[in-house]
Amino acid sequence: MDNKDKTIIRVGLGTCGISAGANDVYDAFKEAIAGTNLTLEYTSCNGMCFREPIVDIILKDRIISLSNVSCGEVPRLINEILNNKIIDSEDNDFLVMQNRIVLENCGHINPDKIDDYLAKEGYQALKKILLDILPEQVISEVKSSGLRGRGGAGFPTGLKWELARNSKSNEKYVICNADEGDPGAFMDRAVIEGDPHRVLEGLAISGYAIGAKYGYVYVRAEYPLAVKRIKQAIEDAQNRNLLGNNILGLGFNFFIKVKEGAGAFVCGEETALIASIEGKRGMPTLKPPYPAESGLWGYPTNINNVETLAAIPWIIRHGADKYANFGAEKSKGTKVFSLAGQISKGGLVEVEIGMSLRKIIYEIGAGTSSGKPVKAVQLGGPSGGCLPESMLDTPVDYESLLAKGAIMGSGGIVVMDVDTCMVDIARYFLAFTQKESCGKCTFCRLGTKRMLEILERITLGEGRESDVESLIDLASKIGASSLCQLGKTAPNPVLSTLKYFKDEYIEHIVNKKCRARSCKGLINYKITNKCIGCHLCTKACPAKAINGEIKEKHQIIPDLCIKCGICESVCKFEAIYHE
Amino acid sequence: MQKSAEFYVNEYGVDEAKTIPILQAIQADYGYLPIKLMQEVCEKSNIHYNRMYGVATFYSQFNLTPKGKNIIRFCAGTACHVKGAEKLIIAVSEELKIRVNETTSNGLFSLETVACLGCCSLAPVMMINDKVYGKMTIAKVKEILMDYKQHHGQ
């Protein structure tokens, strides 16, 4: 390629970019570059979601990055590029403190072009092991890297591979778990959309290591773009003989198929995922036997999360020691976190394991989007917990978080400011797990329902004094009597909020007060004298609960008000408030 | 395009393992899973109807009744929840005069919620068919719905 002297305009087309309008921006550039010597390219998400749509201008000697680009700006930008007047719109503070291993190519390569990946040493790790490293040596390398499962449980990856390798069988399977179900986590989607070949390479290496000929990538159906890109990547890799029979002429046969999930959170659990590939209801089974002994169709099966597999090619290329240089004592390497919620700079953050939450939130994420103080941070999705602001100095590693009542989980960090009600957050998560419980275990099926009912009545202002005790009692029983992690960990959001925010529960139950002013049953909306009678709120109110003549102060009819808060958000005169 | 039971069996195979791909294909073609068609597929394959029905009712992606032409999925993930997704759902619900999991009487829209669309930094997020919209406000949602009413109608 002789792209060196060309100026390339590169638009980020990940799901997040597209949802911010990047497709339209891409089309606008396509139209605008006609007749110029500029080239248009696309890439996926580089993790800086707060800047989407992102457009990079790759000049001869440097790259200029533009944020929040809109279609209207395109003609002006083209003009500036052609006249050498283009300037960077953002400093790169967000990236400076990160160590990008898994995300090294995300936002830099075209995910649909295998040559882009090959140019970044792609498939070199696979070639290297096929040439002169025995499967056992690959496993020992992964073991000494200290890599642990990034899907949540943190089981040592090398050990997992060894167990599957040692299972005697003519047929074995490897599966990439891309059923990223934790609300608030999106790193797996970003990696597959942005660098799909890296995942395939990692999966092929795991297949070689344990002795499997077939691999599956199990992707959530909610990620249509990821499905499309991984399918394209498999086809391209097969055409280059990087997958398929006798890979690179080195005697290894490996085939990958994509399985689309059908919308069941529990399928992120290994045994449920296997049941789903087998065409059954995705219900977990008792372990042991572990999938390493008896997994898909009863054969030994190894399942790793996307991020885990995406780290493998780097580890093989650079060596286990280099990977183990990063991280904390028991948690080596880097971890990708998805920073979301009330945060200024939300997006994907890959840092050394062990960095403090405070650093991640304030130095990388630039604090809350509202400017208000952080109240709590939710880690690890529905199985995780909420840590209060006072614990932000906790290093983010598997052990430290567990000791505080949260978990690393898949790496979702949802930041909440003082306007978030912790009882409501507990209710939210319970509603989630209750809905997603597969129904197999009685305590998970019914216990979560009872907990949810209790939480609902507390947030409605109908809590009873015995409720906190009942919640703790149910939580311990659900934890003890459920088969899989979904049930075992379902009470965690309630337990951690009870541990750190018990005051708020008591306020709701005894004083009938929600300090965050967010629980509907405990707030009232009011209209002040600032109201000029413009009718905006009456038109917006879904319950028709506001009346008043035009140009006269309006009133809210308490019996009709459903407390949705729409009136407050549409009022242009700050005349509506809630207390 | 509406195809026959034979087509799905020929295209995807007769094993139980093909249950989900077959159901996904039927749903993509028909917009829902007609019971009669599922029964016909089972007669022509090795899949037991009770198993297929079990799968069809387990996964949230599948539905046994027809859906609207455009499916609106509101993200109910943590980040969206914290950023006030609930208000938007109420607003849309009111705008379309349907509740969550219902379809408008003209068959134009169905309203659903989904666990997480993975665009948490652009919360609140909404998806219509395969298109994702980020940083939603009540005004933006109404504008988008209006556009669909005008351009993606019958």
C-alpha cells in the first residue's frame, strides 16, 4: 500500500459511534471528498465514547483527532484539511494513564480488513506456536502470565486450559463467551466490533493448547454489528488459511462457528451457554462435572471470555513475563473497564489491575457529569455491589474488591452521584435478576421475587420495620440454595447497599423520605410562581395531571400525577421542582 | 418472505441443536413464531415440539404473537437507568398509547425494554429495529418517532 503520502479521514463506526450519528458523518465525508485526493476509511470504537462521533485525520506526520463531529461541519473540515488548517479538538488525557493491550488495535484498524490486523502483527502469535511451541508449553506460558478469566469469576486461565487438555477424549471444543449480559459492561462488544481477528486468534490458540478442532463464538443477539463483523472475520481468516484445514501448512486444523444468543442473561453461565448451543433452554447444570471434563455434547470443553482470549495473542508475542509485569500481586496484567453512569468521560478504560477507583473515576473519567459529588460506584453488574465514595481508594483487583463486598465481575463501573437513590438501585438490580432467573432453583426463582416485592414497597413508601431483617434472611438463603452464580450472587446489590447505605433504607421505611428525591412514592412535584403558563408541561404530561389557563400559573393534580418528572424536564423556566 | 417448514428443515437440518437457529430464522421471516409452523417443522425433523416450545418461551428474543413493523427497544441497563431511561419509556408509552410489550393498533410499533445495549456511555439509549440512538431526550425521541411514522409506515 502506498497510503503513506495520502491524507486519510477515518471515521469511528462502532455501535456507540453509530448511535451518536457516525454513519451519517461517514456518508457526508464520502460525498464531500469527491474530486479531492483524500481517502475515506473507517474503524471501530477507540473507547472514547464521550467524544463520539470521532473522526481521525491521518496526515503524513501526525494524526489529528476530532470529537463530536456533526454532518454540518463536514464541508468546513474538508476545507481545513485541504488548506492545512485542521486542528486537534481534544487533548488525550483519557488515554495517557491507560495501558492498552486488549484494546491496542481498537479504533486504529479497519475491523473488516484482515490486512489491517496482519499489519499489526496479527496472527503472528498463532504462527509462532504452530511453528515451534508445544501445546503444554503454551499452557505453561499462559499460566506464568498470571492471566485470570476476565468474564467475572477470575479463574486462572492457564489452569483452566490444563484441565481441559488433561481430559482424555478424541473430541474437544473451545468456546468464546461473548454473551456479555451485565448491564453496564460493553468491552466485549467493543473488542469484537473493533478487533475481531484478535479474538479468533486467541480462540485458535486455546484450541491448539487443549487439543480442540472446533470452536464456537457465542454472541448476544443484541449486538448485531458484532455478529456481522465476527462472521466476516471468520470468512476472511479461512480464505487466508489462518483458520480451517492445515492452517498455514503447519498441520493444525481449526474451525470456528458463530452462535447467536437469543436473549437470556443466564446464558453467560458456562453450563447454560453450552445448553443453549445444544439447542436447549439455557439452564445451568450442577458442577462438577465441569465443562473441562464434560461440556458441549458431553465432550471436554474450554470456555473463555472475549477479553481473556483477546489478551492471549499479546502474551504469546511479548512473553508471559512482560504481561505479568503489569498488575497487582495476585491479579496480573491489565483489565478493561467500561466507565458509565454519571461520569464526564465515559468509555472504555484499560489499566493495570490494581489502580484505585478514585484514579479511574477522577483522573481518567474526569469526575461526575453533573459536577455533583460521587455517592457510590456500582461494580460487577447484577452480581456485584455498590461501594461508597469513602472507599474509592480501593485498588481494583479481584481480592480487594471481594473483601469490600463488590466484585471485579466483567468490569462494568457505573458511577452514581448524590441524586441516585441506593434503595432504588438495589430494587433495579433485583428486578433484573428476578426477570433473568431461569427458574430452576426455587430460592432464586421465588426468593428474588419476594425480595423484589419488599424493595418495591420500600421505594413506594410502604416499607415495614421488619423489612431489612427479611431482606437479609432471604439473601442468605438465596445465596446458599442456588445452583449457579446468577442466584448465588443475586442478593449482592442488596447486601452491599445495606452494608454501606443502611441509613437510606431506614429513612425510606421509618421517615418515608428519599434523600436522593428519586423514589416516586416519596416525592411530590410542585409548580412555583415562576410559572408563566406556557402550557409546555400540560402538553408533555402523560397523565394529563396538570391544568391551568394559558398565561396563568398551572397546578399539578396530585391524584393524577404519576411522578414521572417529565414536566420538570420540559419546563424552560425552572418553575417545577420536586421534594 | 414467508417460507414453509420444509425450507427451514432443509436449510438448517433436523437436529435438536438447530432449534435456536431455526426459530431465529422463522422469527426473522415472520416477525414472530407461528405455532402451526413450529409444529410442522417438528413433524419434519428430530426436534420434539415440547422442546421447541420450551425454547421458544425461554428466550426473550422469541415471541409467539405478531409484533409491530418497527420494534422499539429501550435500554434498561444500569447506566441508562441512572440517567433516567424510565422517564423516556413513560413518554414513549404515552406518545404511542401502548405499554411495554404491547403493539400499536395500526401495527406500526412495538415497545420493549432490553437488558443492556452496550452503549452505556451514550445513555439513555434506544434501539429501533437494528438502529441504535444515543443520548436520548424526550424531545429527540418524539422527533425520531415522528420520522418513523412518516417514512417507515405501511
